[in-house]
Amino acid sequence: MTKKPSILVTNDDGIHAKGLRELVEVMKLFGRVDVISSEVAMSGKGCGITVDQPLRAIPVEEIHGVPTYKCNGTPVDSVKLSFNDLLDYTPDFVVSGINHGTNSSISVIYSGTMGAAIEACLHGVPAIGFSLDDYSPEADFSKAKIVVAKVFQNVLDNGLAPYTCLNVNIPKGKPKGIKICRQTHGKWVEEFEKRIDPHGREYHWLSGYFKNFEEDATETDIYALKNNFASIVPVKVDMTCYKSMEELKNWTF
């Protein structure tokens, strides 16, 4: 690109998240930045949108000197508002994060951080979701920011395939390097803890654990993280299973 790119920065941890501020600081090195973030934490909202209440994008105190808005909706709402109303231009890139906690394996479909990146893909805008394997509100992002800069520079230099975004997960501490990976085959095993509220009414609290179906696989994002490498998984919008399409053509209707 002959001019500095325009970059929309968003996240799902809320307007006050440290990871958002760290990401803005890096992106300012590369181009013009605008920020829009969910007003509160929206982890687990995935590609969800708001349809039952009005959306508002309100200017707030600038982050590192760039225009900043908070949105009362989901991360996807933030991107939709930016593309369709809030901004008077379409950004060249959308960068989401830096999420507090990983979004590896199947978490990609639940992640609000990745939901925002996927929404950008639907508009044909290259996007990256960044996550750090540290859930602390005061996590140390100093090493993660180096990975962010390296990955974004490569996207800037090489581009991305149409309707594709990157899911980047970074280990805590100093990574040994960066690996191109595939998504780990696994699932969250949900466990609902049943409780009783002060009024004697039953309610349930979601908990559980992650089950890795391929502990010995070495080309996956979780393997990379466990071995102190940052992982990059390219994610496509088209979820069609083409192999099954061919098999289904043999069905009799």
C-alpha cells in the first residue's frame, strides 16, 4: 500500500480492557486508527447481534489519542455500526483484541473477539483476532505486542485470501516463535452447576472443561501454545463441507 492504512480496532473485553489499549498502541505504528468497543465484556457472544433493543455508539475519552466509541451491543454490532453508519469510510483492516485468554480450537465459534473479525470478512475486509493466554485483567502484553506487530506487518505486505481472517493466539511470557497451525479437534464439555437463589428458585451456572481429541497432534494451535509458540490459524467464512456435498449427491430423494 502506498499510503498508511486505516485500521478499525475492536474487542470483546469491554472499553476499559488493558488488551484493547495495548492493541491500539501497536496499530498506531501502522496507520490511521479508530476504536469501537463493547461497553462491557462480551466474551462468548461469538457472531451474535442485537435485535431486541436500540444500538448506541457513544464517543468516549480517546485511547492513545485516537477517536474511540463505546457500543452497548456485541462485538459484531460494533463492526456493523462502524461499516454502515459510524465511519465515513470503510477501513482497510479490522483488528480485534488483544483478548484476555485464548481463543484456540473450537473456541473460535464462541469468541466475540473472533466474531468481530469474521464480520469484517463478510464485508471483504482483511481482519485479525489476537488473544493472549492470560486471563488476568493486568496481564503483561509486552511480548504479545511484538507478535501482533509481526503478524500485522505480514498481512500488510502479503494480504489475505478473500473472506479469510486470522485467529492468532499467543502464549503467556516470551514466545519461542510463530507457527502456522490448524484448529485443534476438540470440544468444551459443559457442566451446569445447579444452585438455588435467595428466593428458593433453581438456576444453573455454566462451567466445564476442554477436551482435546488429538493430544498427540503436533500441527495444531493448542500444541503450539503448549510448547510456547504463538499460533496462526486462517479462518474462512464459508463453512460448507465440500466433501459431504459430493457424498450427498449420491443420496436418493
